[in-house]
Amino acid sequence: MAKSGEFAEFVAEYVIKQESQDIDEKEMQILAKLKQTVKPLIEKQLSVRSNDSEDNDVKARNQSGVVSTSDVNITKTSAEENDEEVLDKSDTNSNIKSNDNSQDKDSDESKGKLIDKEVSAKGGIKMSVYKQYFGLIGAWSLTTIFVAFIVSNIASAASGLWLSEWSNDALNSQVVNDRAHRGHRLGVYAGIGAMEVIALIIAKLLLRFRCLRASRELHDQMIARVVRAPMSYFDTTPIGRILNRFSQEITKMDSELCYVFELMLLNFLLVILFLGMISLETPLVLLAIGPIIIVYIVCQRIYISSSRQIKRIESETRSPIISHLSETFNGTASIRAFGADHWFVRQSYRRIDANNQCFYLSFCGEQWLQIRLEFLGSLIVFVSTIAAVICRNQLSPGLAALVINYSLNITLNLSSFISFVNHTDNAMIAVEKCLEVTQTPQEADWINEKTKPAADWPTMGCIQFTDYCTKYREGLDLVLKDIAIDMKGRQRVAIVGRTGAGKSSLALALFRLIEPTAGTVTIDGVDCSTIGLQDLRSRLT
């Protein structure tokens, strides 16, 4: 107290706070005595606070755009309004300070960031992402799946042509009542249908099982990388982001990606089939349908460029919701103690609203695409029908009916194909995010056979720090600088110091949870930086 140290400053701050509250006479007498003891410090703190408030008022008037006005229309009780006023002021002051210190941005970034910002990829999904995912599925499996779908579509086309020929039998009086001929037609049709069903079952089951296997393998790779990630990764990566990768993104790979990939491939083959069947009517129809398909592709490219980015933003805005929920749950006692529950609820609503905006924009984009695809599909039906009328003398009734039927179906299949191409591209964003986790930096080698210590190491427990320096991650200042300690074996050594002195950092250095930037740590003459982490940590614990 006499030296005006840290404890005296604490007492002065306590006296200032207590003067604004209702207390009894005895406490007032005690506060009066304390106030006389630390009077210079109290005057100093009051003067500093008054200067800060004046500066903040001036800055707030000059930068009034920083203050948030989104909560003006929210009706609350008087107690809640007072609490919100304090919190809003603190938010405003922090925003003002961040704007005033923008000129020191480069120097602040050099010291490292507390939380790494989630980086969103731009443009289309890279081919390397597809290549890695298809590599997990397997080349032979993909080939088998593709061939099975092709066989299924060929069988579907053959069944349609067979029915067309069967319908023409009604014009031939010699075979119309022939039971043997009818049985032959029915048997062939059943055989074609059975081949189609078997091929389709093989393709779908194999695709489902291989996609699940690819998802499991990618999940195992992510687990292996995260478990071996350095402490700096967990310091700068929010827990919500990690949980989002292992929950929502993996769920999309397990269910949605397999489903949309199957339907995209199936509709693609059906579109090829329908175009081929329509061309049987007259090849000139393709000259009119070709430009319509080109417009289809243009609409798809315009839509997918925005839809993909909306999906990425949706994935990014989901992580803060999970992080906020986890932090709120862990700090429930403190939140209730300070009466800030309404503020945390409002923050949760804001995060959820930001995420829901992406769903609304995605829905609007889908409707924009569907309107144009339906119009273009109607043009294809119109062209096919006109061609059937013009070429009515050259076509059999069964083939003409088959062509018109396929032209009606191609509208739905073209729209479905383009929609599922977009859904597949959006679902591949989950694979893209998960593959980013597999690029997480790793700790040093777990086992180093070349420098493996003796089986009975350490025997004495002599620990020596020699000019040791370390930092928690790149861009930050050193937390331990030029440490030189020589601890003899079989001794108990106590390390004392105030908060932030580096006690825990010294313990982390022993286990190499933080790596040295200079100097060495030796235990019984063995340099800890040269041996595997498994040997080091298992022997010390």
C-alpha cells in the first residue's frame, strides 16, 4: 500500500466501484479510511477515466456509423435495457478503437491472430477435389457403376422399342390372335425388364456402399490429422468449425452426396437415351433441339456460379452458431451471474438469421432456374410434336407415340439433370471442406527409430534448459527467452511466479507441445528435440 503497488491499485478501483452502491455506515467508514490511504491513485484513475470518456464521445460523434442501430425496435424491460446499454457501449468503444488503430494493422498482424478466419474457396470445385474423392471410391468401382447404369438404360430403350413393335402387331391380322407370338413378345419384354432391374440394383448398391466407404476413409484421415495437430491449431481454430466438419459435412457425404450423384448420372444417361430415341423420328429434329440444350447449359452455368458460393457462405455461417452454442453452454453460470442472457440470445438469433438468409437465397435461385428450364422443356416438346405431325406418313404409329412420350419426359429429365448437377457441385463443397482438414499441419514425428532412447530412459531425471526460447505460434512474441536451468536428478524443484511468468509454458516445453525457436532441452543428456514424441511423452508421464 505504501509503495502504491498492484494491490493498492486494486483497492483504489474497489473503492471507486463501492462508492456508487448503497452500503451501510460501517462499510462507509472503512471505505473512507481506504480512500485516504490510496487517495492519489483514486484521483489518477478518475482523471484517466474522464479523459477516456471525453475522447470516446468525440470519436463516437465523428464515427457515428460504427454504432449498431439494429436493435432499436426491440422492446425489453427497463432492467434489460440498462444492461444492453452497457454492453452496446462496450461494443461501440471496441469498434471505435479498432477503427482508430487501423493504421497499426500491419504491425498487429505480425504478432499473430487469435482466431484464424475461415477461408472460403472461390470459383468452381477444383478437379483435384473430384479426383481425390473418386480415388477414394475406386476406379474399378466407378467403371462397374457406370457400365451397370448404361446397361440399365439400354434395357429401358429396348423395352420401349419392343413395346412399339408389339403395338404395331395390331395392324397385322395374322399375328394379332396368335398366342405363341404373344407369349414370345411377353417373354422377351419380361427378360428385358429383368435385365434392367438387375443392372439398376447392382449400380445403386455398389454406388451406396462405395460412397459410404469413401466417406469413412476420409473421416479417418481427418481424425488422424486433427489428433496429431499442434496446439497452435486448436488455439486459432474455433471448436464449432471442427465440429461442423465432423458432423454436418460428413453427414452430407454419407447421405446427400451419394443420392444426388446417383440421380445426376441416371438423368444424364436418360437424357442421352431420350435424345437418341427422338432422333429416330428424324435427325433434323436435333438441329432445333441443339440450340435449346445450349441455352439449358448457359442457364445452368449462370445459376451454379451463384449457388455454389451461397452454399459456401452457408457452411461458413453454420460454424459460428455451433461455436456460440458451445461457449454459451460452458459459460452459463457467468452469463446468468451478470444478467447477460438476453444479449447472448440475441447474438444467437443474429447468427441463425445470417445462416437462414443463405437458404432463402438458394431457394430463390432454384425457382429462377426452374422457370427457365420449364419454358425450354416446353419448346422441346413443341418441336418434337411438330416434327411428328410433319413426318406422319413416314413413321409407324407406335414409333410416333414413343417419340412423343420421350419428348414429354425429356423436359423433366433435363431439368432434373441440371438441378442435380448443381446439387452435386454444392454437395462436393462438403468434400472440399473435409479435404482442407486433411491438410492440417502436423506435429513432429511420433516415433523416430534412428534416435530412439534407451528402454530405461530417463534414469536420473536431470533436466537442463540451455538458452531456450519458444513461442506459441508463428507471428507471436517469445514467451520464454534465453532460459538457462540445470535441474539435478532425483530432486524436487518448484517453479514459482506470477500469472504470465511462463510456468505452464515451461511445462509445455518439456512435452514439446510447443516447439523451441532456439536452444535445447536435454533430459539425462538426451536432446528432447531429436527423439519421437511418443517416446518423449510416454516416458515423462
